[in-house]
Amino acid sequence: MDVSGTRVDTTFAETAEGDWRVGFKVISKASATENIHASLRIFSGVFQAVREFLEVRQPQRLIFALKEEALGQLYEQYLQRQDTSLRQLGYCMIPPIRSSPLTEFTLEKTTPSGWIRYKHS
């Protein structure tokens, strides 16, 4: 995805059967001030990609691992605000696991995954 001249790559990697990690990398030639102004659009774009992944792939667990505490707080607040739409997709947020230097946020599937049924048929 491109946001105001900034490229954002969102990745999903399967770490075990049904467990996936999400990450994103921002590549920008813009100034720090321009990046700050684009940050909300970047963040929204990352979570739009997450939502699409949850809708299509339906992983059992999707894990966000973060080193930066401020970013972790932002993720936690966003995921809590999205609780209703996540529940509609069949997901709930497990309480974060904090283990220095990382904090992990996990979304867990609470309903059967259509992807698993498709994969095994």
C-alpha cells in the first residue's frame, strides 16, 4: 500500500498450524514530520489489511509482536475499540503478554474456521 509517498508492506507469516504473525514495514523518503502526518492513514491501512486477512484466511490465531511500548498501547486501544467488529468476524482479543522487550497481542478465533474446512476437503 502507498500512503502519501510512503510504502507500507504488511506481511503475514504462518508460524504453526493456524498461528500467524502480522508485521509491517514502512519505507519512506519523506521527512519525519510528513511521516507523522501520514501515520494515522498508515495505521488504518495496516488494520484494513488485517481485517481482510481475518475475513479471507480465518486463522486460528493472529499475533502482533511489538517492541515499542507506545505503539503497543496504540494497538491495544485500537483492538479494544474494534472488539465488536472482531467478534462479528468470530475473534476475541486475548489479554496481552508482556515479556521484555516484546508485547504480544493475540486475536483468537472463537468460531470454526471455514478455511480449515476448505483446506482439508
